[in-house]
Amino acid sequence: MHDGMPLSPRAVVDAGLCIGCGACAAYPGSGEVDMELDRYGLYKPAGSAAWLSTPSAEFSRLCPFSPAASSEEELASSRFPQALHDDPLLGRYEALYVGHVEEGRYRQDGSSGGLATWLATELLRVREVDRVVHVVETREPEGTLFRYTISDDESDVRSGAKSRYYPVELSGVLRRIRAEPGRYAVVGIPCMVKTVQLVCQRDEIVRERVRYCIGLVCGHMKSTRFTESFARQSDVKRDAICGVDYRVKRPERPASWYRVGFRLRGGGERQRDWWHMLEGDWGAGFFQSPACDFCDDVMAELADACVGDAWQEPYSSDGRGTNIAVVRSRRIMKLLQDAAEAGRISLTGVDSKFAVSTQAAAFRHRREGLAYRLKKFPPPLALKKRVADISSLSPRRRAIYRLRRHISRWSHRVFCFSQLAHLGFVYVVWARTAASLYAGVTYSRGAPGKIADRIFRGTRA
Ligand SMILES: Cc1cc2nc3c(=O)[nH]c(=O)nc-3n(C[C@H](O)[C@H](O)[C@H](O)COP(=O)(O)OP(=O)(O)OC[C@H]3O[C@@H](n4cnc5c(N)ncnc54)[C@H](O)[C@@H]3O)c2cc1C
Ligand code: SF4
Ligand code: SF4
């Protein structure tokens, strides 16, 4: 609902607030609604014109970006009412750790310390759940590269390890959870965990079956074009790709030096460092989903446990990968503590200041930056978000937030145009200019940096 009026899916899509979760498509009564990639490579619901345009109170309470849906804070207070701590950035929690998996190959095979996959398999092993909802490679020569699936076998869950900076949606697995009895654990980024919790709120069957959610810390989501552009720059064609590893592990290098690897259908692999890519600076926001501009949940506040990368020394220099973990459920905390005592995983308790510092850039962008965007680029639907005071925001930081927004918006359009017009160089020239402008304003790099330093009188970003 918006101003007391129910919303339609089209209202959310047109407001640029659809994250493509798939909840509306899978909801009973929605009929034959699919989730399809739009021209920018982002998922959107694709139902009949009548379905898309029909406002409904049910949809208004189900969609994670609808102003009428319960907020993260409301949902968290009913999920974790007795949590020991309630932090404005981390959410409700029992304990905070840095750590990694010691046993097996979880750490080598994971993007970070391997705890996300380990937790999912541990829940299966101790029979807390029968099935895990997670993301795997499709391995098809065309179509999407990744999708959500459901696995009931530990090795299948392990084969889904690694972060995919690629859109996925939940409609298929939500339908299956409803149709196939069992106890489920769902792995997902914060907005997908919120979606699952909103579905649970309204659907008794799903509520009874989804026993745990394992969250991933989230900076933002990329469209499929991000991977397409990386592939092009690596001289790899879509039909030659049988798998993508966005973060090839090199234990001898700092964890933050990302390297992408394309596994090729005929055998072999092509690898390149992210810093050689036009879009290699994550913070510049190339191909970011527009909805992410209005998200305030970094740490999956509704998940039983949330894991991310410990981007803080000495961990960020350790190429083997180290997790930050926010534990919200007591059962998960007991599983982790027992495993740590048995030497199966390694955990060190940290305080909230340290945990926040591992995601300092994401929190700045999603509190201070969010306040700025809500003020300067308010979406058509009035959102209630948790924001920081920006009364003393420096002109340089304002410029950074503006640049990021323009890069994320225009990367979709320019890439789309250059593809349709068969003028690939248009995107390359535009992206190179945008990236160097961003590096100049943000890090004082190169000639744009000198100009930015002069304009902003030497103030640092
Ligand atoms: C889009 C995105 C943005 C992220 N942004 C940040 C960030 O800003 N800061 C940070 O610290 N961490 C971020 N992460 C999380 C980080 O990349 C690692 O996933 C996390 O540290 C867990 O590492 P791990 O080794 O424990 O997980 P792994 O053992 O590698 O397991 C990863 C699990 O995540 C699932 N998964 C992979 N991709 C997706 C996806 N797109 N959607 C849902 N589930 C998926 C896999 O199926 C697997 O179960 C992000 C992840 C994603 C997908
Ligand atoms: S965010 Fe999810 S529920 Fe909302 S319109 Fe998009 S797909 Fe549907
Ligand atoms: S930033 Fe928020 S909305 Fe965007 S993908 Fe991450 S959790 Fe979802």
C-alpha cells in the first residue's frame, strides 16, 4: 500500500524498486507468472498486463520493497525477540565472530572462509533440515549461468559454494517448497532472506517448512551484463562458458585482489584480475540493480546467521579467505561453538565496532549515501529507511554518491545501446571515462584526481 492505497507489481517495477526476487510470481493465485530477464539483464515479473497492473493488498505486504511490507526491524523483532544485542547497523544478534572452516575443502572451495556452505551442510548433517535452497551453476551453453536449486545431499550443497555476482530469483524454489514437504534451509542475500520471511509471514505451509535462513552480507547485486562484459574483456563467448568463478582463490595474494576465472566448455580456463576490467572497482556501481540504491540491510538482519568477508586486517591480506559472522539464532550459535571446540572450524569473538568496520564502505553507502539519494533522487514510492544524518556531508562525498548513481544507471543503458547498435566500442569508451572519473573523485587518481583535488580544495573523499 502507498498512501493507504494497494500497490500493483507494475508500480514497484516502474518505481525502479523491483529487485527481481520472484515472490509475487510464485504467490498462490498469481497464475502463470514467470520471472524474466529484462533488456538490462535484471529479473522482473512477466505476467499478463492485467495481473501486472492490478493493485492488491496481498502483494503490497509481500513485496520486499513495498512500503506496506513489514520492515527489517519489525520482522527481526518477531524472529529474534530475545536476542542479546540489538545494533543499529548489525541488527539483532547473539554473537559476532571472525573465522573460517578448518575441515574438508570448504575454505579452499568457498569465496571467503567457507562458513556459508559449511553451515548449510552442517544443518543437513545434524538433521535440522532435509533440504538446502542454494545457488548453483546451470552449466547450459545458453541462457542464465546460475539459478536457485534445492539439494538434499551434502556434496550437492558443497558443489554450490562460491559467491555469484549474478541475478537469481526465488519463484521456482518457493513453488517447490510449497509443493514438497520437508524442512528447508535457505541461503541468500539480505533482500532474498527478507522475501522468504515475508512469504513465511503470509503462507503457513512455507512458514512451517523453512526452518533456517543463512544470509550473505551484500554490497549490491549486478545484472547479467556485468559477467557478459567481463567475458568479453577476457575474449570468451557465452556458449563457450561452462562456469564462472568470480573469486579465484590465490592464497599467496590478499583476499581483496579479486580474479575472475571462466571455465571453458572444451576444457581449460581463462582468468583475469578484476583490476584489468572496466568494471573492476566494485564501489563504482557498474550494472548495479537500481533497487539496491534504496536498500538499508547490509548484514541480512533476518537470517539466523549472516556471513561475509572480514575486510579488515590482518584478515583482508589473508588470501585463504576469512568470514565475518553475525549469529542471531541460539541453535546456530551452539552448532558453531561445538564445531569450534572440536577444531572443525576456527572462530574468534569480535565486538560490534570491529564487525561494522569490516563493512565500513557498505554501511557508509547504505546509511549516509542512502540519505543523500532519498533526498536528491526520491523514488516515486515513499520508503521508510534507516539513514544517517547528512547535514555535514562534504561536497566531495556528495559528488561520489552522484557519480555512483549515474554509473549504475547509465552502465545499463549504454551497454544495451552498444549491443543493439553493434557498436561495442561505445560502451568501452564510456565505461573507461566513467571509471577514471570515479577513481579521480574517489581516490584522487590520475588527471581527473588532480582536477577533483583542485575543485574540492584537497578534501579527501
Ligand atoms: C551479490 C553479492 C554481494 C555480496 N557483497 C558482499 C559485500 O559487500 N561484503 C561482504 O563481505 N560480502 C559480500 N558478499 C558475500 C561474500 O561474497 C561471500 O558470499 C560470503 O563471505 C560467504 O563466503 P563463504 O566462503 O562463507 O561462502 P561459500 O562457501 O562460498 O558459499 C556461498 C553460498 O552463497 C550462495 N550464493 C552464491 N551466490 C549467490 C547469490 N547471488 N544469491 C544467493 N546465494 C548465493 C551459494 O549457493 C553458497 O551456498 C556478497 C555476496 C553476493 C552474492
Ligand atoms: S521485488 Fe519481488 S515481489 Fe516485488 S515486484 Fe519485484 S519480483 Fe515482485
Ligand atoms: S543491496 Fe540490498 S537490495 Fe541490493 S541485492 Fe543486496 S540485499 Fe538485495
